[in-house]
Amino acid sequence: MKPLLASSILSANFAHRLEERDEIEIEVIDIPESEILIKAIRRNSRHGKQLSWVEKRHYAVLLYRERDMDVTQIAEVLSVSEQWIRESLQETRQQEKKQAIKEVREIRSTQIVRRDLRERGLLGGES
């Protein structure tokens, strides 16, 4: 018998407490590990405790980047509109671009300070 994944056990434990029951019915499915996340997202998007919009945005980005899924596929998995996925991905790209620009500026600023210190003889030849 295949061992149960810890996340499955935790999900079942959480579900039984949510329902305030001593026992709950569970379904054991045999799917490749690579499909577990998608299956879990699909099920949570359609019933049970819904994912928050923040969680949906997180999973949209994750599925787009790490699973190489397109907007239509992600919208279907998360039970949201394709427009919402496009806007979420665009917003994430804009935030990442701002962060990258900030990091480049910090690196450049550090380089300028080091150069100035070297020119004043206050810093050795290291970079």
C-alpha cells in the first residue's frame, strides 16, 4: 500500500474538525505526485473551504511558472475568469519588475560607494 501524504492527512484532520464530526468519509485516489496540487486546487475551488483571492493569485502564478499552464487552463483549475488570471499575472509581473529595478539600483549604489571609497584611498582594490 502506498503511504498517505502528510498533506492529505492534515487536510482530512482539518475537514473533520470543520464539520465537527468524529468521522468523515475520505476518498483515496492514486494519481501522480505532479498532479496532486492541481487536483487539490480544483477541488477546493469548487466546494468546501474556498481559496481566498490571495491564495488563488498565488496558485495562478505558481501554475503559470512551474507547471507551464496557459491562462485558460489556470482559469479552469481555479474556477475564475481568464481576465482575472491575466490581470493577476500582469500585476505580479509589475511587482517583480519594480522589485528587480530596486535591487539593481541598490547594487549600483553599492558599486558607486565602493568606487568613491577606492578613489579616496579608503578601500583596497577588492570589489
